[in-house]
Amino acid sequence: MIKFEKVNKWYGEHHVLHDVDLTIGKGEVVVICGPSGSGKSTLIRTVNRLEEIQKGSITVDGQDIHAKKLNLNQLRQRIGFVFQQFNLFPHMSAAENIMYSLVYVQKQNKQDARKQAEQLLQRVGLAHKADAFPGALSGGQQQRVAIARALALKPPVILFDEPTSALDPEMVGEVLQVMKTLASEGMTMVCVTHEMGFARDVADRVVFMDAGHIVEIAKPEPFFSQPQHERTKRFLADIIRV
Ligand SMILES: Nc1ncnc2c1ncn2[C@@H]1O[C@H](COP(=O)(O)OP(=O)(O)O)[C@@H](O)[C@H]1O
Ligand SMILES: [Mg+2]
């Protein structure tokens, strides 16, 4: 589904992704973890071309996404993205946030789009908040609306960049629960997260990054019980201590 081959990226002189090789299968849930600044966000942002790469290739469903003639809008319709900071349109209701791509990208009429938005809100447990504005929703609710919005165009893949890091602790669970349900429905998901419980329970594989390198890729059980690399052991010890 997603294939990184020898991917390298620089910000100016700063080499932030080093020869990244990773293949993610259809229906797979991959958790990416690693210290701050290790290149996790940069890596997933390359998949929908929020970041350019300078060397290597990335294909999604066999399509080279860094090809010059690629239609970027079409690509982004096929890849959902959920950000740490929700990024909802503040002047639109929850339903309108979700309807936006249906109406303006897919040219659906507003009535049909509204119906779909309501169904999507139901999937994330927020049917009763269709007409609420983001400012009137809790962080956890806003992030669930953002997930519903990411689902609107029925993308085969959703990327998550620390979707629970901006939330108060009591709201983390409701967002992880929605993600867990999506995973069980067979969605292909790449999740940058420090939620190691989620990684253990839901991930098919865990990727550990450090300083722009993929250091280790393993299934959760061996990843947590027998990490192979010194840097992975140190990282796990550090996050379990906090
Ligand atoms: N827009 C940018 N310009 C220059 N350097 C950046 C930019 N974004 C990130 N970086 C640098 O790239 C490295 C990787 O960052 P990032 O992918 O955000 O790491 P992570 O998500 O793992 O915390 C860091 O050293 C960071 O400072
Ligand atoms: Mg990041």
C-alpha cells in the first residue's frame, strides 16, 4: 500500500531522513515512535507530499507520489491526515467541517453531504454535536470531528501525527477508542504516537526512529519485551519512567 525506498530528506543542510525503507500493507496498522526531533512527522508528511523528498521514492498503491506530474489534490483525497492540533475550520460547525470536502471536492449537493456528515459523526460518537462549532467542543471531541472529516472522502489510508498529544489526559481514551475501531474495520493506518498501550494492543508493527533513521521495526510483543537496539531500550526505559 505504501512503500518507502531509500528515502532521504534534507532541510537545507540538515539531513533529517536517512535511507528510510518501509513497506506498509493494506489493512496494516503501523505505529511510529521515537524521540522528539527524530523525523517522525517529516516522514509521514512526505506521504501526502506536505514535505518533498530529495532522494529515494515513495509509492502509494503503486503510484509514485513524488512524480512531477502527479495530481496533488487527487493524491490528498486518497490519504486522510489527522494532526496534533485538530485544524478544524473554526467558523464552521462540526457537520460543515466534514461536508466541506464532499461539497467542494466531490461536488455533492448539500443535502447528501449533510447526511453523510451525520453518519460520520455517528461513527465517532458525536451525532448530537453536528451543529456545534469547534470552540464549543472539548479537545477530544474536536479530534473526533477531525477524524470523521478525514474519513469523509473514504481514503484507503489515514495518517495520524500525534493525535492525542495536545489533549488533556482524560480525553485521550475516547480518541484512541475511535482509532481502535477504525483499525478493527481494516483501515490502513500509520500513527505517530507515544501511546505505547495503543501500540501494544492495536499495532501490527512498531517502527522506532532516531535521528532520521529507522532503527528497529518489530511486532509489538517482541518490540516491548526484547528490543534489539540500545537506542530502543533507552527510549522505552525513558518513556516508561515518565
Ligand atoms: N520546516 C522545517 N525546517 C527546518 N527543519 C525542520 C523543519 N521541520 C522539522 N525540522 C527539523 O527536522 C528534524 C525532524 O523533525 P520532525 O520530523 O518534526 O521530528 P519529530 O516529529 O520526530 O519530532 C528536527 O531536527 C527538526 O528540527
Ligand atoms: Mg512530530
